[in-house]
Amino acid sequence: ETGVTQTPRHLVMGMTNKKSLKCEQHLGHNAMYWYKQSAKKPLELMFVYSLEERVENNSVPSRFSPECPNSSHLFLHLHTLQPEDSALYLCASSQEEQRNTEAFFGQGTRLTVV
Amino acid sequence: ILNVEQSPQSLHVQEGDSTNFTCSFPSSNFYALHWYRWETAKSPEALFVMTLNGDEKKKGRISATLNTKEGYSYLYIKGSQPEDSATYLCAFSGNTGKLIFGQGTTLQVKP
């Protein structure tokens, strides 16, 4: 247990659906992140929130919409996704915005877009 | 484009063997180098965060070295055990603060 919990663990959605991924941490961390891992590719940073403010949007399409209502929760709202968006989505948190502080990861949501 | 390369991509060793893998990263604008272990169906777990050239860190049978001038880090596992089977990720942090991950080295230790 890393202290970072993601739900759901698996999600299958159609291209016209709207769904949300949830991430929760009670480690007292100030920064939270969304990463994407597609098959045979490295982990790719999507969004960074520091003290509930978005500080990084790594050229992610607008069909992915993050929300950070407080320092313990992070959401990723999904709408009109494409099959190529099927991937493992990982949430992470760290004491401060990543540089020399280790990140704590959730177990991920395996998303399949049909 | 900042690239982080890990080699080999995968590795199969016998229990008791010692092994090592490489992470190559940009040698300019270096801030930190992270190593994570990612077991199947679990979360990636931090092993080391290294910032100083020449640094060497150790956790049990696992150790890592860092050369920021030439842009590489080695991860060593002494006397591999089946429970060491995992994907080992390195990630580079430069002056942008973002972590850029390599593709990982997948280690399989056979009993």
C-alpha cells in the first residue's frame, strides 16, 4: 500500500461515454499527478497539480479534463475518447512538485475505449 | 526532445545471479535521477532519488550509482531473488521539474 488509491481499477467505455477516474491520497502531499502508460511506451506525464493549482498541462487533448478539488483528491474526467486513448492511467503524489522528492503511485486504472 | 534510455529492455537471470542495468539521460540541466521498481499488478515504488554526481545509494541488495557528467546511472542487484522480478524504471528530472521516464528494464529471476 503506497497511500495513493485509484478507482476504478478497470474501466471499459464507449467513445460517446463520459466517465471519471478518481485518485485519493492521505499522505499530506502537496503535489498530485496524472500519468499515462500506453503499450510499449514510457510513462508519460499528463497533468501536475501543486497546492490544488494546475501547474502543468503536457499538451493533453481537451477530451481529458483534470480536477483537483482539494489537496487529497484528483479526478480525471473523460469524454468522447478514442480507442487510442486505451492505456493504464496512473495517479501519483509527492511532498512537493517533483524534482528530488520521490513520487508515490496508485495502482492505476486500466482503461479500454471501445 | 529529452530522451531517457534504459538497457536492456528485458533480462532473465537465475536466482543468486547478480545483475545490473543502465539508464542514460541528458547530461545538461540535470536536477535528479529517480529509480522505481514496478511489480506486476502493483504500484511503482521509489527505490532511490539521486542528485549528486558520483552518488551511490544502497537499499538491501540493490544499489545505484550516478554519473551526471556523462549522463548515466547503473542499478545493481546482488544475489537476485525471485521477488526481485519486476520492471525497473528510471526517470530524469531537469530544470523544468518534470519527470521523464525511460521504458524500463523488465527483470525475471528464475528459481
